[in-house]
Amino acid sequence: MKRVIVLLMLVVVTGGWADELRVAISTEPPGLDPTTHAAGVIKLLLHHNVYECLVQFDAQAGIHGQLATAWEVSEDGTEYTFHLREGVRFHDGTPCDAEAVRRSFLRTMDPETGHPNRVFYEVIENVLADDPSTVRFVLKEPYAPFLALLALGDSVIVPAHRDDLARHPMGTGPYRFVERRPADRLILVRNEHYYEEGLPKVERLVFRFIPDPSAQLAALRAGDVDLVAEVTPEIAYALQADARFRVISGPSNLVQLLAIHNARPPLDQLEVRQAIAHAIDRRAIIEQVFFGFGTPIGSHLTPAVPYYVDMTGLYPHDPRQARELLQQAGVGLPLRLRMILPGYPQHVRTGELIAAQLAAVGFEVRIELVDFSTWMDRVFGQADYDLTVIAHHGRADPALMLTGYSAERPDYYFRRGWISAELDALLEEGAITVDPARRASIYARIQEILAEDVVNYFIQDMDAILALRAGVYGVEVFPIYVLDFTRVAIE
């Protein structure tokens, strides 16, 4: 199946302002503050549209200014000085100056705030407002991915004086929040004071929560929505021959994996995890569940990230070898496990196929379906699972993608029960090493360790697939988990 590899951004090609762009989304965000909740769908909808960062990724995943127009780095790599756009304001009219940026990061770094990735910012020693348009970060040590960190949805600048961001998001972006109707829609409108003249082109942006793929397809065909984000492969297949619509796709740097609770017997035995790896056929998953819209991976990095190494050949699909490993492990058969699956259709179908593949070698997997909020509480929060299928958002630097395996996060849901002093040391070194050759060596070994120990079973880099009606221009796919509607033009 032919795929178009493009960038997940929306840019103007033609057309003028339109009254409304309606976008179907499968999952409703559990909250609206990406700095206090780990759910990626919050960043998908609000990063770039409502919230912005000091810097952002461009079409080639390079970094350029967003709220900052320029920056300098000290010779020893421990100070970053940013010069801010003049006159930018939050949606409530308060200035987004150096002091506001400083307070936003202090809030992010405060344990009381509950930032889900606060560990990212532990390298920061201090944040200083040198003058109203200059903010300076002092780091404890050189940190190679610092600029990439500042471009993530985790690093959006928020008005620290607001305590209602989970209900009323407020940033500096091209759209401002108007209303959320639970189980129905999220409504944004054009920020008439946006600092880029003439943007955005759309007056009103409506995200409709439609979890069922067939209902998404029906809404698109009926004209109730203009675009379906995170399209299932079935919808993509059904629409490819219809001239009224377009389907675009490309690698999204989204790591789909089978997470394994390494602390729970018998999953604490390497032979059992190796048996799982040999039992699963990732290529069959990509073809049967995703119609070919995906790239096989064997570690927690994807080809979109520097220093990726292909580890997919380490444990080839081999049911006979899987059965022999279970015999070596001395476990009774059938080996009963519980797989908790969130409400994403693609993860449910992946989990069902994996359960069937595991059953063929002696496992008995009981599947339990839960909504995403329950999954976040039970699996991500409490590690109450044996197996689960989920996708982790890729980031532009391997140091940022691999933080879930670090020694600083011993209770991370897929790290519990698994310890590697070698990996801990390598992760620390990789974060501060700027020499490309040494970094390549570090991250090659890290990928070997994760693959060899089957900490998780890595399936694929899932394609981002979008379906849109004719007349919506410039939709492209970019390997970071974001929908940017700043420059969309529709007829």
C-alpha cells in the first residue's frame, strides 16, 4: 500500500478565512492542562493551538523560535539566554514577559504542581528574568537535549497566576478556549490579538469527541466534520477511492508497545519475556490491524530519532522457540495473564491479536477493556496490570524519549521490577554528552539492553493518518504528537 510521508502540521496553501473547522477526535481529554496531566491527547489538541513554547520544531524537525526570537548558549553549555517577542499577552490580557516565563517554569518544576514529566526539568538550577524581554536558564550541568525539551508540549508557557487551567486552558496561542461540552466537543475561537498578523485563518475550531471509527466516517461523509484526526486504517482504506476526500499519512514517531509488568511473577523471568517476544509477530500486527500503516521497531526509539538502531531481528517470530523458553522457565501451562487495554480501537485490536499469538504457545490471556481515564489511573498510576498495549509519544531527542527507564523513575509503570545499573549510567551519560559519535555509541548500547531484556515488547512506529474533505488545504504529518491549525485554510 502506497503511503505519503509528510509532516503533522497545517499550513496555508490557498483560500481565505473560513468560519469553522470541525475536527473529529477519538478520545476526550481528561483535563485541559498539559503541565499537570500525562494524557497525550491534551497536547495533541492544545499544544500550538492554545499553548506555545519558547521554541518549536519546524518542518524538518529543526528548532526555531516561537515565543523567543533568538537565544545564546554559554561556552560551557550551562546557560541559555532567550530574547522574547515584544508585546505578547496571554488570552486573559496579562503580559507574557520574562517574569511570566520564569514563573511558568518555576511552576513546572514545583513538586506541588504535579507535572507528569517534572524529571525533565531537574537539570535546571535557576530561571532568571534579566529584563522584561530576556529570560536566562542556568543548568546544573550541560544537557544535550535542552532546546528539544523546550519545544515539547511539556514545556508550554502558562500563566502561573491561574489556578483553573485544567478547566479553562489559557496560553498565548492562535486560538483561545471558549467552551467544553463533556462527551461532546471542545470549542476554540480565533485569538484576535495573536502576534502573527493574519493568523489564524479559521474563526472557530471545534474538536468533536467521536470514539467510534464508523461514526467518525459517517460524520465525515455527512459533512458534520471536515477532518478526522488519528484515523483508523479501516477508514483510510474506505476513503482512498472517494474523490470527495483525501487521506494522508506518515510516520509519527509514536512508539506502540506491549508493556510488561516486570515485577510480577512469572514476568520477572527473562525466559518468559523472551517467550513473549518470540510468540508475537509484529509484521502481522502491522499488516492485519493497520493495513501496512506502520514501521516495525525493536526498541523504544524510532527511525525518526537520531541514533536509532534496528533491533527487530533480535527475537524473530518463532512459536517453537517460545514454547521451549516457557519449558526452560518451568512455568505451568497455560500461563494465565491479564491484559488491560485502553479504549483506543487500534490498541484493542492489537491486544486481541497479541493474545491470540500468545495463546498459540501456551499463554492464556484474559483481556479487560477500560476507558482511558481508568487506564491512566490503574495502569499508568498504580501499575495494576500484567500486560497492556499503548503508544508513547516520540520526542526529538533520545534522552527525552527514554526517561521512563531512568533510575529517577523506579515506580514508572513499565519499569517496576526491572533494574540495570549499566543502563542507568548510560542514560546519565547520554544526556550530558554532546559528541555525536559518543552519543551514537551510548544509545546503540541502550537499545540493545532494552531489546535483550525484553523490558517491553516494541511493536511499531504507528503512522499518523488523517482524512479530510476536499477544500481543506495543506494538512501534513510531522513526527511529533501535535495538530497545529495555526495556518489552515479551507473553502
